[in-house]
Amino acid sequence: MGHRDEMTASDQSVKREGRAHRIVEWVVSWIQPEVNPQAVIYGIVIVGSVVAAESVQPSSGWRDVIATTVVLLVYWLVHAYAAIMGERFGAAEPISFKAVQATMAHEWGIMRGASLPILVMAMTALLNWSAIRVAEAGMVAAVVSLTLVTILGGIRAGMRPASIMLQGLVGVMFGVFIALIRAVLA
């Protein structure tokens, strides 16, 4: 019998727990990166807002996925461009390619924040959900993402449970604002 055959149920459980822990750590680092975590919040709020506005026009689910992705890419590029130009005006020096790369990487958190709602929309479009359901899934994913980010931020900061819950409610409040965008435009 080989070593693999001799693994006990306890060993397998520890292995699964280790894998689950690594996945959770990866998800947390994705939605709360060490560098520029506020960009993730921008990405989540903007994607939710774009989807809410987009959802009031009859279309297809894939059109909404593509339009939302393009809008977020443009937003990321404009945000990076504004940061680059702000540094240029402040330093009164020419822009280097290395500085552009660094700034674009720094602002990539916007796309990280937008990625889960866009992925949810793409998956629901693949399942041939109606455009309105694809948009609703994207908005729900944005609200859940934002709430999760605010809760994880509170946990990382060592806040008390009541404060963490209050912080989570702020994420839900932004979800209400996203729903209001849709209601106003409908």
C-alpha cells in the first residue's frame, strides 16, 4: 500500500480544510488587496450603478455584460490617466512608461472590484437568463461584494462585532442607492 492509500479520514479532512482556507485567503486578498483597496470599492459601486442604469433599457444579457465591462475599462483608464496627469502637473516632469505602468497597476483594483459582478452576469448570460435577470444578478453580486468588503475590512481592523455589523449595513445602504438609480431611471 502506498502512502496515499494510508491517508486517514482525519488527514483528508485537514487537507480539505487547508485547501478551503487557501481559497478564502485568495478571495479576501482579491477583494481587499494590500495596495489601493479603495479602488476595489470604486469598482464595485460603479459596476452596480452602471448595471442599474443599463437594466432599464430592453437589451440582451450579453450586451449588458459587454457594455458594463467596456464602461468599467474606460473608467479604470480614465482614473489611471487622471492620477498620471495629477502627478505630472504636481512634479512638472514628463511621464515615464514605468510610471504609467505603475499607476495603471495601482488603479487595477477598480477592475478587481467590478470582476465578481461582471463574472456573475456572464455566467447568468451563459445560462440564457433574460437581460433583466442578468442585470439583477449583477446588482445583487455588487451589493453582496460591497457588503462583504466592508465586513472584511471591519474584521481586519479588529472591530467589535456590533461595529462590523454596522459597517456591513453601510454596504447594504449603497445597495439601496444602486436600486434607487434603477428606480429613478425606470
